[in-house]
Amino acid sequence: MTIARHGALRSRHPLVSLLAMFAVVLGVVGVSAVGLTAYNLWDASQAIASNAVVLDKDKPLPPSLGAIEGGVNILLVGTDSCEGENEQLSGACKNHDTEGERNDVTMLVHISDEPRRVTVVSFPRDMLVPIPACDKPDGTGKTSAMSSQMLNASYWYGGLGCTVDTVEGLIGNDKITIDFAAAIRWTGVINVSNAIGGVDVCVAGDINDVNTGLHLKAGTHTLQGVEALQFLRIRHGIGDGSDLGRISNQQQFMSSMVRKLRSDAVLSNPATLFSLATTFINQVQAGQLVLSSGLANPTLMVQIAMAVKDVPFEDIVFVQYPTVYASGVGASRVLPVKDAAKALFDALAANQPLQLTGKASGGNAIEITGEATQPDTGSTPGANDAGATTPPEGEADAATPPAEEGRVELPSAITGQTAKDATCTLPQK
């Protein structure tokens, strides 16, 4: 266990979403490509280190600026904070209909050892799970262990450390422990999406949602700012209106963002990279983004980015922790399907490539419409980047095995998509 019982976590409320972390991690890839311009800015700034959450056990940094050695697991949590500027972004906040702060978005980013693969596991906020006894955020003792509570209550009860304990219990594999954690609030999501320059999303029909205020016509849209946040939060206007549909919608957004950040247009644009770096620092200073002490080290951030920058799109996989709807406890409550989850985490622990067999969405919120093109990184194809480049027409190597060969077929109860899948959001019927 690395951060589950850290007293230092009591100093602030950490929250995070994959949006901010992927923007930082993959954005830094471009920094290395342009002479570490933004990295030098980060290195000169003391804001990140001074605002970092200190953990008991961060993995020691490798001795050089090479790709990070070994695998790494990062917990990313986003909450429904009503503090400061965030209050105006939610009707519930403005009407004072909510109290406390919950982890409405909980994701585990697993970066494997060589050959590099990235798997992002989303844990439904309405999943009923055991919550262990946790240190209270105010340091006044421990909460009582609970046999069945919604996952998003874990942060409310015991802060980020409690969410880490809860998620590690759900993983149930001693080889997969959470190394680092990070946190973002709604305002941070808005500012990071602006720095990226927006993310392209597809909607198959008109979307009109009074809950988030999002209104989109059918087609492709470049979203940033408040619209990007609305798209990430929407659930009533898409699919079956469930949180499972919202997870799928977030996966479409993140997959598209990964492709954009990996494109030449971003990685070769110093102005965009500078904007990402300065936005990152500003969000830390404003308390909208909090990192564990390991992630706050710019060297480690660069190492993580270098480790994942050439991962083929088919090996960047977004999945939902498998669930079934619970009976008699509310229409939105779900229960974990542990056998299917074990198959997933056993494959990750063994560093085996994954093959999805289930639907793209657990909430009928997205459909796969095609395949995205892997950018040419200019590197020599090898064990880690096989499939990263497309051979000229008519010159495909017949000896090259298909992408699916040797992959572990996940149970159909596990829904999701890869960064190679082009997807489109379905409006609620």
C-alpha cells in the first residue's frame, strides 16, 4: 500500500480527472520534442512542489531522463466541488442542494512495463462497494468500515486516501497497487481544455440537456471551456441516461484528446506546449489541481510521458469496471462483477495485451463509427510500437501477425473502446 494511509493527505482536498492528467502527461511528450522548452519553465517554478501532496512512499526516480522504469498506476479522481469558482458551474451548488465533496469521477491509469501499454479503468460512481475504515480528513480519528456504500462516498468519508483504499480493494491484485494520485476541480478542467485548444467530439443526433446546459447539433464539434466540462458531465441527455453512459461519453472525449495530443499539430507547436505548461502551473497555484509529491516532480512527469508517447492506439484501452444493476436499492445503483474484473486485472498484472469483446458502452451512449489513424512517430517499429506506422498501400508485410493475435479476450461484461476506435455519442431516446 502506498498512499492509502497518508496523514499528509489531510492538508487539502485532492481531486482529479483523466482530462487534466492526460493533457499534462501527453503534452509533456511534445516538450521533449522541442528541447524541453516548457519543462525548463516547470523546473524554474516552485509552485508545483510547494503545493504537492506529500505521500509516505513515492517510487524513487530513475537516475536519468529516460523512459520511466517499470509499470506505474495513477489514481485520478474528480469531484463535485462547490468551492470558489466551481459553485457557478452546477445548479445544485448554486441552490445549496449538496454538501460535502464526492469522487464523481474515479479512474485508474495503468501504464505497463515494457512493452508499454496504457489501460484506463473507470469505476462507476454509483457502484455499491465496501469502504474500509479510513483516516478522517480533519485528523480526528477514523471512520467506521462500511460493507456497502456508493463508491463516490469514499472521498466524502475519508478523502483521497480513503478512495485509494477502496479502489485497491476492488482491484484485489497485490501486483497492482496505486503509486501516485492527482486531483482536479471543474475550473481546472475548463482551463486545461482551453489550453489544449479544444477536443473534437462526434454526436449522432441533437443533444439538449437542461441539467448541464449542453446543446449540440448532430455532427462533429470542437469543445473547450465550459462546453467541454458539460460534455464530460452529461448523462441525462445521452444513451440511457445513466452514469454508465456518462463514462462512455468521457471515454470518447479522452480517446479523441489522446489522438489530438499525439498529432504532429500539437507536438510541434511550441505555443501550445507553453500554454499547457503555464496552465498546469496556474491550476496548481489556484488549488484547482493537486498532485502527489512524486507527480509534482517535472522530471518524473517527463519520464512518464516518454514512456507512453509511442504506444499504439490499439494498446491505449479505456474500460469500465464491470457491473450489474442492483435490485431494490434504486435504479442507478450497480454492483461489481468480480469474476470479470479479476480477468482484467490479472491480464494487466501479467502485462498481456487486451482484446475487448463487449459493447462499446454500458449505457448505450456511444457507437463505434470507424478507426483512427496512428500518427507516424518517426521511430523504428519494434516490440513496443508495432502497428504504430501504416505501410504503403500494397506493401503490407504478410508475416506481421494481426493485432488481435496473442491478446487476452476480456469478458463481454467489460465495456469500452480503444484510442483506435472512432466513436460517436448517441442522444437519449
